Amino acid sequence: MATPITLGPRPNAAGSYDWPALVDRLNVRLRLKTTPIGMKMFATRAEMEAIPKIRRPKSIHTTDQIVGQASRLGWTVGITNDDLVGPQCGAVLGLHPRDEDWLSGDKMNGVWFSTLEDAGAHQNAMDTVPYGRYEAMAVSPLAGGRLDPPDICLIYANPAQMILFINGLQWTGYKKFDWSCVGESACADSWGRALATGEPSLSIPCFAERRYGGVPDDELLMAIAPHFLPKVLDGLDALSRNGLRYPIPPYGVQGDARAGLAKSYG
């Protein structure tokens, strides 16, 4: 008799989740080493500052550092555009306008791109939250439930963990995912795109995310709306029942592959 699939946490009548249970199940299935966090946008600074035990920066930071304080240190942190080092960070969150100067790419010309035209093309290609809707943003560990619900969840994982996370997302209602890579400013590919479109958004964290946000060499980043997570968990449970789970044991490059393939591919 087949072992029944354990369903992931479901929202209550208010649309909230049992966040500790959800994070626990993610960690059981994927053994994540980095704290899953939530990100939430606020129309006013006052709304953000009303979050229980929220920290406010005492100096100027990149958004990567703010996200890192939540995912690496377990803090709940809120910011406005005034807390950020420049318009590049603020524009991704919709806290700074995509004005003529920002779109020109002048600040990246000759540093990240060979010409002003290339730098401007990069700026115009970035996915960002529309300007004018929000004054503030906060990040916090999901298990704490302080941003209930967050707008998006940020899941850091190594490539093996991440492909299983995606497999879980595709277990039912299969969809082929096409993700972008703007290169530097890859936060536009993750939280910028997910906030702007509502779609799961995978990125390769960029130089700044690794230098200032503490992202290790081996981690990718998935930004995903909370309502997708129970679906992912259901898929991970089903895959695990089929013997497809993390860690993925190496089969060996010289052995007869037929026995292993018969179990995982029929």
C-alpha cells in the first residue's frame, strides 16, 4: 500500500500560514542552511515601523545588506529609500524613480559595461516595482511570522536543493519556467521581478549580493509568492515518496545505470 503524501501547510481563514510548520517542512525536505525570509512592501513608513521588534538601520546600506541581515542574522529590518546607498537599490523596490539619470546607466559605464549604450540597455532591462506605490520595505525570517503575510519569500539554496524545489513546484500544473539574467543588479531578477509580476523568480546572485549581502558562492536565490509554497511542499513530499530527495546520492560515472534509471525514470 502506497504511503500517503503529507500535504504542506494551508492558509487559515485569514489567509495566514503556520509559518514555523512551513519552514520546518522546507528544512526537512531540503536541509537549507540559510534562513528562509519574507519581504513586504509598505505604503507608508509608519506601517513598516509598526512591525513588532523591527530594527532600523543606523547607517547607509545596500538592499543586499538588509536582506542579508534577515537571512544571515535572523533580524527583522525595515528601510526607506533614505537608508539605501543609492538609486540602484531603491529603484528595484520602487522606492526611487526610474528617471532619466538612472536609465542612462552613467554610473555603470566603463565599470560593468563597455559603453554608455550598453549600460543604459542594462538599466532598461531590469524588472522593478513601479515607483510611487510604496515608501518602505521590511524583511524578516518567515518562521517568526512578523510579516504576515509577506509579499514574497526569499529562499537561498544550492543548485541541487534548488532544482528539487523547482521540481516540487512543477509536480502539479506543470509549467516551463523562463528566467532572466541582467547580470549585475541581479536583485532585479529575483525580488524585483517577483514583486513586479507575482511569478516565481530565480536568480544567480550577483557580485554585490555576494560582497555586501553575504551570499555564499554555492547559493542561488528563489523569490516566490507565499501561496506557491504549499504547492512546492506537496510536490517535494511526492518526489520524496518516489525516492527523489535531497541530498542526491551520486550513482557513479562508470556503473551500469539501468538499475538506477529503472527506479527514477521507469
